[in-house]
Amino acid sequence: MEPGRVAQFIDLLFQYIEIVPADDLSPAIDQADEAIGDTDPDDVLYLACAIASDAAIWSDDSDFDEQDLVETYSTSDVIDSFDTR
């Protein structure tokens, strides 16, 4: 891709991405670690971001089923939400 096209794509992408400030993330890390850290430590920061931003998680990773702090949706859940038949 040409550099201008890459910049355009990044601008478009960041219209849909929320940056979670470190000050908001920090307090949620311990809570996330307690909820999912033993199951999958790599998922702790994702869960902490969801907690800090009061968001849900879209993932097909069943490890998120081990927690009850935020709603989780699988890809099939998301697809089903668009099914208007």
C-alpha cells in the first residue's frame, strides 16, 4: 500500500478504537488477574481493558467464560445479532 493509503486506513480504524488510559486500566488489572489470571495470564490485560471501559469482549476464547465481570460474545453471537430474518 502507498503510505497515504496506510494513513487513511489507520485513521478509519481508530474511529472504532477506544484508548484506555493507564490510570483507568491499572485498578482493573488486579480484579482481572483474580478472575482469569490462573486460567490464561495472557488474557488479563484484555479483561482489564473491558472492565476499565465498561465494555464487553468479543472472543471465541473459552477462557473468558471463566469470569463474570464483563459480558462476552462469540463470533456466532455477533453474527446472530445481525440476523434479522
